[in-house]
Amino acid sequence: MNTPIHIIYASTSGNTEFVMDTVANKWRKMGRKVVLHRSEVTDIDIVKENSHFLLATSTWDHGTINPFFNKLLAEIKKTDCSGKQSAFIGLGDRKYTKHHFCKGMTLLKEVWEKVDGESLGIALTIGREPFDELMIKVIEDWAEKTLELFRNS
């Protein structure tokens, strides 16, 4: 089975985009079809017509989702996502309290589950610049383990 995984993400500074490109490249090397979507230009039909996703966002202010995800998230709230699966990645700043760290991703995941979407594995949370070799290895290792969850479902 090679059902495509649709990666939908909100990125402002480029950090989340870099992480999504890293995951997409790893999955493609492993033989999986991947389609990248920026959340602010993604139509809800992408969610309605597909079943495998990676949803990712940074956290803004004191625990809100990246505003680029707001329009699509409002549409997801009105969509039945039963039979659909998603993994999650959140980027945040560790200077915020534990309650606010990567809260944008937590909010995204809560909405997904509320509309009966299935969450896969453990969400990856990143609290620093993702560009160094150690962080890239963490991202690729997470991607490899998470892809197995899509294969086994």
C-alpha cells in the first residue's frame, strides 16, 4: 500500500517548513508518496478526500496555534474525520511554561480527535532551531518510527 501522506503545516519563520521538508524527504527515501501543503492555502477537500496526514504547527504568543492554520482548523472542526489518521509535530519555545510549550500542536491534535480522527504515535515536539545535525537525526528517527505506524494501520 502506498497511500499518500499529506503533510499540512503552518510555518512563518521557516522552522516548521524545514522540519516538514526533512520528514518528507525521509519518507520519500523510504518509498512513501508524500504531498506537502501549506495550511493557509490548503482547501478542506484535501482533508475530506484523503486518509493519512501529518499535521504540524508552531505555537504563537502564549499557547495559540500559528494563525496561518486558523482558517483550515475552523473547517476541520466541521468535518467528520473518522477513518482518517494523523501524526503531529509541534514547534515551540522552551522559555514558555510547560503548559504553553507546543500548545499550538496540542490544540490541533485535540480538534482532530474531537472530530473522530485517529492520532498515531507520539507527537514530536521541538523547542529549538531544527537545523543542526543532531536535531535532523531526531527528526529523521521520529519520521522512520512514525512511518511504520502508517504502514501497520
